[in-house]
Amino acid sequence: MPTFRFSHLWDLDVPASSVFAALADVERYPTWWPQVRSAERIDADSGRTAIRSFLPYTLELVLRRTVEDESTGTLRVEVTGDLEGWCCWVVGDRDEGPGTRARFEQEARVTPHLLARTAWLTGPLLKANHAWMMRCGHEGLAAHLACGRSPG
């Protein structure tokens, strides 16, 4: 089963603390991230999400928090369900100029039988699907935070 690795940078014109708070509040993702169709808490450290981008398939995922450290700007979850792996955000000040840079890293394996069997063929589509989702998430978070909405 192929492993996919993704990396994205989001530059945002708001303080790092606001970005960190919004990214830590996964239950509110559906309010600003169109492809996150639902998010619900299971317990203090885990939740269930449904994600659908432009491909006609909804990914059902369980996210379990392994790191939430505002002092380092690090948020990390283990992912199970239709994907197996992990996601990590590192949020901090931009190297140059005001604002925040959020770095997203993910490593995931596709687990649904049909998608896993055809990943060698559909890999470019899965990568494009992910890139579009992340672009929409970046735009959604920027708009959400620019409106002055409290992330909590």
C-alpha cells in the first residue's frame, strides 16, 4: 500500500496564538474549511471527522491528539480510518515580516480496499485532491480569522 507524504505552508496575517487556537479546535473546522464536512468529539483527546474534497469519496477519519504544545506551536494527531498515519502542524512567527507561518506535514496510507488497490493509478488525483483541499482550508482560515472571530 503506497504511503503519501504531504507538506504545505500557510502564511497568515494574524498572530500565531490565534492560528494555533483555531487549528487546535478541530470541532470548529467545518465552519471555515469547506471540505471538512463534520467533526465531533469522541473524548478529551480524539474525534471523528468526515472529509470530502473534489473526488466523489468521503473519508471517515478518527483523529487522536498526541501533541498539543502551544510553547512550540506543535499540534500532532494520529489518524485512523480511511487513512492511517499522522498529521502535524507547527505554528510560529514568519521568518520575515509580520504574521504567522503554519507548516503542515502529513504521512498517510489509504485503507479502503478499492482506493488502496488503485492508488498507483489514482495517486496523482489523490495528491491534487489534497492540494485543493489545503488551498481551500488556507483561504477559509484566513477569512475566518480576518473577520475577528474568536477561534474558541
